[in-house]
Amino acid sequence: MRAKEWQRGVLIGGLFLVAFWLITLISGLAGKAHIAVSQANDAKRQYESFEARKAMLEANLAALATERGRDAAVRTAFGVARPGEEVIVVVPPATATPTVTQKWWQKLFLWF
């Protein structure tokens, strides 16, 4: 009778060890799956960013393909003008500060 109890104990202990080993393997796989999903999301965001940048660069190239686009790029980059063009500087209107006139009694007591 003791031998059967001992065999059951060994069997149950072995089953617990196998269950623990399987749980460890599953948790390791879950961690790796989490890392893979986060890296896939990062790669997708990076791809979308590159696609947006590609679209912007293609639009810039299309603008530079025209004479007007090249002219605008040169003017912006180097601050040049065509012969005969003049610079117009827009100055905001001067703000008029109101002059404060002192009363006669303020002038009288100014030296106090």
C-alpha cells in the first residue's frame, strides 16, 4: 500500500513539474509574441512615415520640374530677384503714443 502511495506521489510530482515546464514555455512564447507584435507595429508606423515623406518629396520634385518651381526655389534659397525687380519693405504703421499734458498744479508740485 505504501508503494502505491509513493508511486502516486512521484507521478503527481512529475505531472506538476511537466505542468510548470509547459507554463514556463507558454509564458516565454507569449513574451516573444508581444515583442513581435510591438516590432510589427513600429515597422508599420515607420513605413507609413516613409510613405508620407516619399509623397512630399515627389510633390517637391514635381514642383521643381516646372520653370516657375525652379525659379521659386532659387529665390527662396538664395534671396535673388530678377533684373528690374525691386524690394518692397512693408513697415507697420507707427503707434502714436498719446502725449500727457500736465495740469498747472502738477507742474507746480513737480519739484516736490
